[in-house]
Amino acid sequence: MITVEDINDAWGWMGLRAVEILGANAFGNLILRDADGSYWRLRPQDLCCEPVAGNRAALDALSYNQDFLNDWYMPELVDLAESTLGPLTDDRTYCLKIPSALGGHYGSENLATVPLSELIRFSGEGAQQLDGLPGWS
């Protein structure tokens, strides 16, 4: 089970102060509300956590944005993961063995499952190590 404390421990270094987890997808992406009332999307496969909406109305508007919804639900990738690895169990999530941010590909050979809390911790630590390096944004 992932908690806001887990998220803040892994990603708080960048200014995120999560107070609520609003949603998660099959690849461990999270929608979070922070202490300031803005909404963030954590994308472990990209070693990225960034604001997506400044308020609830803006977040609600994303539910009508087809590009956002397709990116959020990842239907083709989830189908590939399910056919390669089977359905998810317990508190596990699909992931990329090598994150896309480090050159990992979205293919069956790079897919695995992992406990969500481990994925969030790994992605936050990886992003922090890369932060400030030339060419890394």
C-alpha cells in the first residue's frame, strides 16, 4: 500500500507536498493533490513528477482531454503488459525495467511488475540523482 508519506519521502526534494492520492494507473502513475491545492502527475517510467492542474476545475477538465486520457490509461501498453506478464496481483504495478528517461523502450522485453511503493521510491531517487545534470530537465 502506497501512502502520501512514501511519495513525499521519495519526491519531496522537488517541492511536492502530497496530501492525497486521487488515482493510480496500471503503470504506477499517480494523480496527487498537494498542500497548495494543485494537482500533480507522477510518471515513474519517465522519472518525472510535475503539476498538471492548478485547481480542481482544471483537473476535471483533463477528464475530457482525449490525449491526456490516452496517455493516462496507456491502453496499448497495458494490453501488452497483461499479455506478456499476466494480470496484476496485490499491490503490484507494471513498470519498465529500464525507465524511458534512461533509454528504456516500451516493449515486452522491458516490462516487469513491482510493488508500487518500491517503484515510487526508485523513481524518486533516480530523478533526484539526475537532477541538475546537463541535458536533464
